[in-house]
Amino acid sequence: MKSKDLATFLAESYGLQFLQPATTAPAQDDICAIRTPQGTFSRFDGFSDALTSDRQTPLPDQVIFKLVTQGQIHIANRYGEISLPNGSLSLMPWHSQFEEVFTTPTSLYVIGCDRRLAERVIPMTRQYGGYATQLEPDDFNYLTSLIDHHVARAETVSPMIASIGSQMIISALSDVLLNSETITRTKKASKLRNILAIKDFISEHLQDSTLSTQNIADHTRLSINYMNRLLAEEGLSLMKLVWQLRLEESRRLLQKPLANRLQLAEIAWQCGFSSQSHFSQAFRRHYGMTPKEMRAQSPHTAIN
């Protein structure tokens, strides 16, 4: 399937388009797809482009199941962001504000169907704009075999049998999501990973006095709105976290014996403060004492 043909297929089948000109150039047999009255069933191998909503071909009544068999997908919509690793099953309604990034060459099954066929699962997607779970190995193997067999054989059987098979698979995927008990743990783990990624990047760039929310968003590939919502649950804002980590690092240096010869101006610079006076004022507001007083409490002598 040539790139142009693939773009048409994505638009007509799933209401999607390439975010940028496609770099993926699959061979004819890299994409296998069939259509039945219940929906479009596709298998993609080694896909690595970014996708977004095609507003010229919207499919607001469609939902999309994804079963990732290799690689990882990062999805962002107006509700937030989520990562889909290898072995995950997800359900996403069509969104007009949507981006899907394949962070590595990714293989997956994609099933688009009318939302009425998955109405039992739709309520689970309303809060976060989607629902995902990590499958157990046996469940993963069973579902991949079931879908692969259906995609490979549906055109060789009667339309009635193909329709029955499609309905059975959609029902099975819905049941798996409904009975999943891992989604809460998955979300908590994803939230923790994202917070750690934010903190790690800030900690590595404390010295940069121009560090901004946009810098952090660009590096972590998380939207500013999502990061603010994530940190708000911890009682923080993004820039408040930046200054908190800067102050914590400055306190560590003030109490570190090996740094006892660093002048206060040097510590202020290393931690990203614009001046020693700015550092002293912020430090006193946060810790109730000046940097010099903090250092004086440590069991070593410093030259300032």
C-alpha cells in the first residue's frame, strides 16, 4: 500500500491523517485490512508516523480499539495523555483534538466500529477520553490469534460469517476492558512515571535560569495543561516545582561538606537563581532562615 493510498485508508476508515508528511513507506503486505458491516479491522506492522484527527473526514460516531503487539504509542487528546506499551488494549472514541505518536516502529491491530457496538464500554472512556489496560500474556496471545485469524480469513468466508466473527471480536474486546482490574494501577504507574520524568528533567537543568514550562513540555512530550493538572493533584504548579527543586538543591549544597568552599553566589548560580540576593530572599521565605544561617548550622566551615 503506497503512502498516498495509506493516507486515504486512514482518513476513510478511522478519521485520521498524518501529522506531517508520511515517512512510513510500508510494503504491500505490511498492512492487512478487511471491512465488514461491523467495522474495519486492520493490522499494521512497523508503523512510525504521527497521526492526528482528519477534520475533513470526521467519524464522531466511531470508537477505535487498539491492541499493541510491538512498540509503544503516545496519545494526547483534550482530556489528557496516555501511553500504550506493548501488550496493551485500549478503546478511544474519535476526538477532534487528537495526536498519536508512535515513539518506536510499532505493530498493532486497529478496529474501528460504530460506538453503539461498544456501548457497554463507552461510559468508561468519558472521564479520561479513553480507556486502556495491560493484558495478561495468555489473554494477549488469545486475542492476537483471534484477530489475526479473522483479518486473514474474513474475505474467504461468507459475509454472514464475517459479520458474526466481527461482532464476536468486538464483544470479546469490550468484555476484556470491562473486566480489567489493572487500569487503576496502570494510570497510577503512568502518573508516577510522568511526574518522575518532569522532576528528572528539571533537576538536570536547574542551572538554566531560562528554564520554562515550554522547555519542560518539549522534552517530556507532555502538554503544559496536562502537567499542570498532574502537579495540581500534588498541590504544586510547574514553576513552583522548579523553584522547590532549586531550593532543595541549594540546601543540599549548603549542608554538603565537599561544597563548603563554594561561595553563596556560586551556589545561587548553580541552582538557577538570577542573583545572590534573589537566592537569599527565596531561601529565607522557604526555610525561615538565610543561606548563611543554614550553612552555619552545618558541621563544617565555609568561606564566603
